[in-house]
Amino acid sequence: MLKKKFGRITLLTCALVLMSFAASYAHTQVSYTFKVHNKSKNKIVKLLASEDGKAYAKFDIGDGIAGGETATLEWDKSTDNGNCEWHFKAVFDDAEESEPATFDFCEKNLVLEFN
């Protein structure tokens, strides 16, 4: 009986140690961020991203980026194994859409600027 309890305690301890390693590993995962600077006077209401420059999808920018403001955005984990070069377009509150621009996201301290 004592051996059985000791075995269960040992197993429980090992499980807790493994869970703590997993939790600390999850906290050390690097998130990929970049900045978007809106140089226009109109609010950016949508940011469109494309890996191939053909099919664009909406990139979540929350409530938008006001004119003259800079926002820090974070890539979704699903893009971690994607290309470095991405195409972006900004859509402004007056329904104007910027020309597509290509950015290298492997660059450190990247700032996307839209006029």
C-alpha cells in the first residue's frame, strides 16, 4: 500500500514538473510585432495583407489607426512559417485604398507607413 501511494505521489510530482516546464515555455514564445504609421489625415479602418500579392485578407487592427498615429500590431501564430515578404494595403475612412506595398517582415523594427 505504501509503495502504491509513493508511486502515485512520484507520478503526480513528475506531471506537475512537466506542466510547469510547458507553462514557462509558453510564456517565452516570441511574438512577432511591427508598427504601422498612418501619415495621412484620414483614419485607417482596414489593413489588407497578402502573401502572394493577389489574394488579400483583413488584418485585425481593432478600431483603426487615426491620422498621424502609430500602432503596434502582432502577427497571428499561423503565419510563423510564412514568407518574409508580405503585401499590404490600407483602407481609409473615406473608402480610399492605398497602393499595395511590399514589406520584409524579417527586418527588425519594421514600420509600415501609409499616406
